[in-house]
Amino acid sequence: MKIPDDHPRAKSLLTREKLINSYLEGIVAASGLIAHGRGEAFDYLLGEKTSKPALKAIEAAAAMFLTARKPVISVNGNTAALVGEEVVKLANVTGSKIEVNLFYRSRARELAIKKLLEKAGARDVLGVGKNASARIPELSSERRRVDPRGILVADLVMVPLEDGDRTEALVNIGKKVIAVDLNPLSRTALRASITIVDNIVRSMPKLVETVEELKNRGVGKCREILRNFDNRKNLAKSMILIRENLSEFAAEGDTERGRAM
Ligand code: PTJ
């Protein structure tokens, strides 16, 4: 179906279309469509733009990438479908590895995601087939299967659009975790070292840009940014923003009612 360019929600509808097509191509899991709907609801409450706390988290995430020794970007179906190209760009500018890690793991989906990433320019996609031979302790889901050259030995793992249990397990085994999650209340958001509460479609290009800018300012600057970043405090700011947006919407409604009365 052609989405009219002048539709007020054209952007959002195009993103949905992308996910549906990727679902039909075997990249996105059926649950991934539901997960996106939950994200959309939070995005609405956040005003559908990259907020100040999100920008702060993006800056901290860029600093963490630039001071990491073995960073890995973990890719699931939704991430591949929505920002496959940006994942490859981010890996290139940060020297990160890319690893496929799926909750609903199947050989067909692993291969479809690998193909998509390779088409976007990735050279070595980890975590596919027998390469996901290591296990993360404390995890019983399919997410426990990792690549011994990637997540297993990483000091930093980026986990966009994650479901809570793995973030907790990764933190418990001493890894730093960067999450991207529109829900500031999720277990992933609360347990990650840095949580970017923003739509991945907006935040990934911004993260690439920020890494490129910060690269020229040296490791000292990165360390200073990280020293001054507090994830829980920053998450609280996203929650306050939702509250303020709701108050504003409610106040507008009240005025309308007032005028009508
Ligand atoms: O590809 P697989 O097999 O690994 O499965 C991936 C899904 C997404 C199905 C799986 O990880 C899952 O079930 O995730 P959850 O528990 O639904 O969590 C996904 C989180 O991502 C939710 O908190 C959503 O709010 C958030 N989210 C959804 N879409 C976006 C998002 N955050 C940022 N940008 C989005 N576009």
C-alpha cells in the first residue's frame, strides 16, 4: 500500500511498513511487531523527538564506545530491519564487532539478518550458526548463546530493543551495557549502564554523528563525560518529561472544555 506523503503520521507508518516487510522476509519476529507497538506508545508520550536526557545518554554512550577495549553491537530482528546501515556505520567508527543475538533464534532468521548486514557493508557478522558456541551463565533463553570472539569477551555490549533478562545477566558478569529503549521503566532500561530513551530510528544516526565529533576531543574528555553521567538520574528526567507532556496535553484538553462550556 502506498502511504500518502502528506499523511500526518507518514513517518511512523513508513517505519511500520518497513517492519512488516522485514517480518515477511523472515528478519523480524512476529513478537517484534508487538514490541514496536509498545515502543510507539512511549514515543508518543515522549513527544516523538530526541529529548535532552536522550542526547545526554547518546553523548555518554559515544564516550563509552570510545573508551572501550572490545565493544560489540548486538543485533536482533527489529534493530536490523530499522537501522541495519547505521549499525554498520557505528561499528566502523567505533571499531566494534557486530553480533547477531536473537530471542526467537532460528537458523533462517540468523542468516537473513547476516545477509542484510552484509548488504549494508558489514564484513564479519558474529553469532551465526555454530559460531554462537559459548553460553552466558544465568540465562536460560536463546539469548544465552553468544560468539566466543564477540559478546563473550566484550567489555561493552550495546543491546538495542532488548528484553530485560540479558542486560541483567551481562551486567552481572561485569560487562558495561548500552541500551536503547523507549520505555524508561523497563528492566533493561533500569539495569543498563547507559540507557538511551529514544526511538532507535532517531538515536542511531545521532550516536554515529556524536562519536565522530567526540573522537577529535580525546579520551580525557570521554572520561569526564562518563564521570558526570548518572543513568538512574537521567532516566528520572525522561520519566519527568513524560509526566510534563501528559500534564500539558491534559491542560490543553481542559482549556478546550473550558471554552466549550
Ligand atoms: O529479534 P528477536 O528474536 O531477538 O526478538 C526481539 C524482540 C524485540 C521481539 C524481543 O527482544 C522482545 O520481545 O522485546 P520486548 O521485551 O518487547 O522489549 C522491546 C523494548 O524495545 C520495549 O521496551 C519497547 O518499548 C522498546 N522499543 C520498541 N521499538 C523501539 C523501542 N525502543 C526504541 N526504538 C524503537 N523503535
